[in-house]
Amino acid sequence: QDETWHEVLRLICGMIDEKIAGILISYLMSEETWEYKYIHLFLAAECLHEVKNRSTLTEISTALLGDMKSLVDGLSFSEEASLDVYDFAQIGVAQEARLISQIWKDDPDTLFWLKACAELDYGSEYMIGVRLEAIQGLIRDWKDNPDTLLLLETCAQYDASVWLRQTVVKEIAKGLR
């Protein structure tokens, strides 16, 4: 739980045998006693990202990706939602979208998932962070996909958030050079 050790764990996963790293990652995935239950999944994903040969950890990788995607898929907002939900939405979900786009960019479902995240609208400003991270992932890794440019253009022209529209225009200009 001590975040000062997270970088050490990530470095260790990059240096040790993949099977041993897989044991550590599996343990992190099952650890739900932390104050914010999603942080252990983010650390597991960051550790997986450091493993040199992830092909031996496909089962763990698939399970972790599913766990992370379910965090966003199960998220909903209401006036009664707790501050923890809003806190997670502002910080956690945006980090999650960034991790998924970086770590699983070769997974065929990641493009579809990022597009869905980019279009998310729970009627809340709290989802702007995840939408922006998804958009940045699309620009970084799928800028040649014809659907990506269409989605970005639509967002830049018609999104309800003025800030997001402006940011998307800037991201398009930076990423499509």
C-alpha cells in the first residue's frame, strides 16, 4: 500500500523471470484490502507493462484487462454517489484509460474500448479526464484508423464540453503531425 514502493515493484518485475512476475501480478490482482480498491489493479498493470516477455503471461494479462475494463463499465453517477466514486472518476478512470491504451494497444478490443470511452457521457464533468485519456491514446496509437479521425472531428465540433472541444483540437494538431 505504500506508494513509495510501487516503482521498486515495477522495476523488479522488469528484472525477474516472467513466471515469478506473474505470481506477483496475480497477487496484486487479488488484493482488495486497500483503501481504494482499484489502485492494486493499476499497480498490477504497471508491473505487467515492465515484464519483458509478456507472451508467457497471456492468461494473467487477459484477466487483468477484463478487471480494469469492468471498473469503467460498472461506473455510474447519481446525485447520491459518494465522493469516492467521483474521486475515482476524476483520477482513477483517467489513469486506467491511459494504462489500457499503453499496455494493451495490441489487443484487438482496445481500439473499440477507447472509442467507447471517448464517447462516454454520464452528464458529468468527471468523465472528461477518461475521455481525454482515451482520445490521447487514439491519437497516439490509432491515428491512421479512419474511424478515429471521424470520432475526433465529431468531438471537436459537437461535444458539450467547450474545454474538451478545445483540448481535442490541440491534441489533433499535436498528434497528427
